[in-house]
Amino acid sequence: MSADNNKHGVSRRDFIKTTGGIAVASAMPMFFVKNAWAEGGFPNDPGKAKSITLGFNVPQTGAYADEGADELRAFKLAVKHLNGEGDGGMLNTFKPSSLKGNGVLGKKVEYVTGDTQTKSDAARSSAKRMIEKDGVLMISGGSSSGVAIAVQSLCNEMGVIFMAGLTHSNDTTGKDRRKYGFRHFFNTEMSGAALAPVLEKEMGNDRVAYHLTADYTWGWSQEGSIKKYTEKLGWKTAEAVRTPLGAGDFSQYITPVLNSGADVLVLNHYGKDMVNSLTQAVQFGLRDKQVNGKDFQIVVPLYSRLMAQGAGENVKGIYGSTNWNWSLQDEGSQAFVKSFGQEYGFPPSQAAHTCYVQTLLYANACEVAGTFNPCGVIEALEGFKFDGLGNGPTEYRAEDHQCFKDVLVVRGNMNPTSQFDLLEVVQITPRAQVEYPADMLGGELGPCKA
Amino acid sequence: MDAIFLQILNGLDKGGAYALIALGLTLVFGTLGVVNFAHGALFMLGAFCAVSLNLLLNLEKVVVDPSQTTPWGTPLEIRTPYLQEWFGDFGTWMIDYSVPLSLLLVIPFMLMVGVAMERGLIKHFYKRTHADQILVTFGLAIVVQEIIKANFGANPIPQAAPDIVAGSMDIGAALGMDPNTIVYPYWRMVYLFFAAVVIGGVFAFLHMTTFGMVVRAGMHDRETVGLMGIDIDRRFTIVFGLAAVVAGMAGAMYTPTLPPDYHMGMDFLVLSFVVVVVGGMGSLGGAVAAGFLLGILQSFASMTEIKSFLPGIDQIIIYLVAVVILLVRPRGLLGQKGVMED
């Protein structure tokens, strides 16, 4: 090393090393995203490739892992049916359908999976990896609104379609709606609108409700919607208490209910929290209690069969709403239950249903648009009206990318005939009753970029 | 008044679980000097012993009825528990009492797990730093968690208390107050009684038996006890097994209160460590006192009246108390001089 070089504090070797390092580091993202905006002018254009890849981003670990596992089963079944294998499931009942059972636009459908861990940052990393490294054209899945909103926003930034899985917060297609995001699942506004008339019929107008609410976007959204609709009925709200996500023991939140003067407990909890809070509320004798001369009631506004299984006997007779239930007798639901049951030996959950349907809807939109270009696909999905997928005539509203369809009000089955027969459909609330103006929840879709 | 009484009961109940876990943690730390982050996993393993016994007792005879089909077109399976078929009412009774009966499985199983864990892994880390001990035991906890998740799934698995104690007691009415003002589940009272008995049993064992006396002597001065020709290592191994049994029994009996899942141990572990620190590292009495104290404080902090002027206090109260205690009395409530001060 010359004295000259040392005078400047940087040797030639150091300089070459540093600049070389910077060059390699700068080239890295280009290497990983080299296919992202390829010749077709949109991300991950498959061009002349014989197959396309879809990304299924589900919770494989964490609190919602069982729902994630069921979502993954449904995705795999959907891919199988799209590629012309198996009995075709809902491909046979979906109308109007452009699906031919030969893949999508003649290309075989393949998939990659990711683990959201029900954490927004992990879900975004996983989705980013799928887009940049695996070249996926569409991402679907998720069992939490926080995750769905985070991934939807990422997909929008990266120009990739996001077909949301289980997400129930109004915000997903409300204030956080995005041009590239679509939700088939219902939301808390619809739950409130569907549940209220049934609650009025079963419990009357003169009730005092006490809310226990999971302290995150979905919990707040559901609490707001249920309060809005029950207060319209004439119910009063005694208290709305926020509980930490994953609290485990809810006893300290339940005991104040006993002497609050409330005669209805609304559990704005989902998954493990709902299983625990409901079990403990029943243990504290709330269901045997008489308040204000009335039988004390518990309401679980968002139900799932997997959760009902966790809560066991405690769900009997408790009202709630659900997006879909395997006991529905329409042609589409029956076809799906048959395919899923024969493949896996048990019926699908509502999470599985919405994921299966979203995959079919995306594939069909590509066929209708005749391209994988997201802008074309978005155009095909916006305002698309369809039937035969299990919830009666349905529409993907163009203004907010929210599906509008019938909503189920269910009750924990008093006399289950099997370990899966846990929810009894008490009312199929017609779509017209749960519709609301597109601008009611705020938000802007924004433009399509390609 | 009734609300305060209920929160005290809640706190005692929750504190019972904290105290039982913290007791085991302190025993292990006091004897072996090991910070065992896998202790929560032992609590969870105990809970899953109860789940396993319940599954075993509910093993069903499956008869396929070809005349009926499932909605997906496969022949219907009719299931009857073998126990009911073989033993009639006695079989039904065993299924009903599966949680308390699971203690018969928990005690030998957890003793075995504890001894194997200490001999197979922990002993190799005695002379390593606390950081190494924490890393290895934390890693072990994750492995145990994942094994449980792979076998039992991620969702909570509810366990029913025996029918006789399944409901709740109207304590208010029993005390001559208005009915339905103080209602408390029977099983939570059973758990509180159980926690008191186990804690009492451990203290009696350590204070009233020769074995316990040797262990306590070893906790104070391991070297001198060794010089007297006593194989203190063997006794400490048994103490590790005992701590595992206490954690396991606490977990098994907690299942009707909190449906167990693979993560339940971790949820309790962090709080139990705070309990140990607040009580004083190495102090058994401190662990028990701090367990109940923090349980009660946590319950009070969740009251609407308190949360209305201190929002979120229920989330931080335990840590807040820990910070104050450590500032005012760094050894913890009943901690001894020299312990964890190097």
C-alpha cells in the first residue's frame, strides 16, 4: 500500500471493494424483481409460460393456524378444480362462468404458500417474497383484518391483485379499500344489519348490552356496528370494554358484567379469544342469570364452526352471524361440501369457502378479461354479478370491491347430530337488507397503475 | 362491595396459578441456579396430559352404517366411547372426572419429564452463563410447543370440569346478600383450594422431611452439604422433577378454566418470571406471596372504574409494580442478600 493512498485515508483496494459492494447490493433487488414488471407492462406477466403461479398467504402458525390450514385445503382444491382434476366442485354450479377446467387462459395453475403468522409484518414479508421471488399474479388468504389490510396495501403498491380471505372489519373495503383488493367475505356492518332483526325477535327491544371487545381494528369495527344496530332497536349500551388480544383469562372482565345492570353480553371476540371468553362467561353462570326480569343472553356477532368446536357445549343456543355454513342446501354449497368432504373427510369452514370462491372468481375474471393484466382483471371483477357459489345471487360492487350477498344468522345447535353440526341457520338475511351506500364507510380505491 | 369481593376472588384464583408456576421456577433457581424458560412449557405439558387422558377415555368404537351417508356422500360413522360400552355408568363417571383423574397421569409423567430434562440437558449448562441457560431453555420451550401443536393443532381444546362442580355458586345469597350479586364458578374455587393444598404440600415437604432439610441446606451452601458426603446433585435432580410435577398439576387443573392450547405456557411464563422477581429470586415464600398479590392487583386494574381514569392500566400493572419494587427493594419482597446480585 503506498503512502499516497494512505494520505487520503482510502486505499485503492478499499475503494474497489466498497464500490463493488455497493454495485452488488444495488443489483440485488433488480435480480429478485426481474420478472416483476416484465414485457407485458404489468407485474409478473407470465408471457408465453405454460403455467401461472398464485400465492396463498395463510396463518400456518399462531392463533388462527387451524383456520389457515382449512383455507389452504380450499385453495389446493380450487387449484385442482381449475386444472380440470377432481369432480370440479363449484365449477359446475358457478354462473356465468368462463372457466373451462383447463387452467386459466390455457395455462396450468400452480401455487406457492406463505405463513402470515397472523402478524401484519410477517404477512407483508411473506407476500413480498411471493411477488418478487415466486412471481405470483395474485395473492389470497389471511384470517385477520389487520393482516388483510396490511397485505392489501402492499399488493396495491406492487400492482398485484389481492383476493382477501377471512377479514370482517369494515375498514378492509371501507376506509382502507384499495383498487387491487377484493373481498368476498361479509363485514361487521352486514353482521349488524342481519343480526339486529333476529335479536329483536328473540330478545325484544328493551335490553341493556355490555360489550367485551378485542382491542384492534376488527373488534372496534364490530363493536361500532353492533351498537349502531342494537341502539336503533331501542337497546341501551351499559359499557363497552376493550380487552387485550389473546388475554386468555377473561374473568376480570366478566365479573363486572354481573352487577352492571346489563342483560345481554356481546362478545366482540374471534378465534381463541372467543372460545375463552364464551367458556368463562358460561362458567360464571351468566346464562342462568335473570336480570331486569329477563333471561340473560350472550351474543357472538361473528361465528365460525371451528370456533364453535373450540367452545364445545357453551355455544348451544347462542346467536351470531356467519358468511357461510356447510349445512346450506343450495346446489353450489352442496357441490363444494361434497368435493371438500371427499377430499379431506370433514366439511369445510367459512374460511375455506371464501378462499375457494375467491380463487375461482379471480380465475374467471382473467378468462373474462382475456388477460392476466391486473387492470383488465379488476375491470372484469368490478360489478361482476354471479350465482352458484353458495350465497345466492352475489355482486362485487365496483365502488368498494365488497361482495354483496345474503348473510346467515346462526345459533349454536341445541341438538347436534354430529361433531360438525354445531351451527343452525336460523335466518338467511336477504342481500337487500344488508346493503349500504358505497361512500358510507369512506375510503378511496385509487387508480389502476398498469 | 360485591365487585371488590369478586375481583379479590378472581385475583386469588389467577394468583394461585401464578404462584404454582413461580414456586417451581424459584425451586429450580434456588437449587440449581438455572433460569428455566421452559417452565411454562411444563405447565402446558401438564394441561395436555389432561387433554390426552380425556382423548384416551373418549376413544370411540366406530361402526359404519352403510344405510346412512354423510352430506359428502361417504357412509356414516356411528361412534360410542369404549368406556361407556364396557363399564356403563362407571365409564361415564371416568369420562366426567377426566380432569382430576389426569393428576394420576401427570405426577409420574411430569416427574419423568423433569428428571430427563435435568439430566439430559440442563445439567450441561450449570456452569454456563444465565444468558446461555435462558437461550437453551427458551429453545426447548419452543420445541415442546411445536410438538404439541403438530399433534393437537393450534386451537384451544376445551376440557369440562366434573358435572358436580360445573356450575357456579351464589356466594352472595349464601352470605345473606341479594341473590346473583356474587356468583363464582365452583371449579375456580376448587382450583384455589387445590393451589393452597399444593403450595402447603411443597412447603411441608421442604420443612418437615429430611430430604427437604437437605435440599434447603443445599440451597444455602451447596459445597458444605457436598463435603458432608451427601449427594446433593441427585436430590436437586429430584427437586427439578418436583418442580415439573407442580407446574404440570397446575396446568392440568387449569384446563376447565382456560381451554389449553400450545401457547398457554408462554403466556403464563412471562408473568411468572415477574412474580419471581417481585417475590425475590430464590424465595419460595416470596414467589407465593407475589403470585397472589399480582393476581389481585391485575384483577383490580381491570375494573371499569379504574380503567376509566387510567386506560390500559390492566395491561401494565404487573410490570409497573415490578419496576417500583425493583427500584425500591431490588432483592424483591422476600429476596435474600447475595442472590442474583453478582
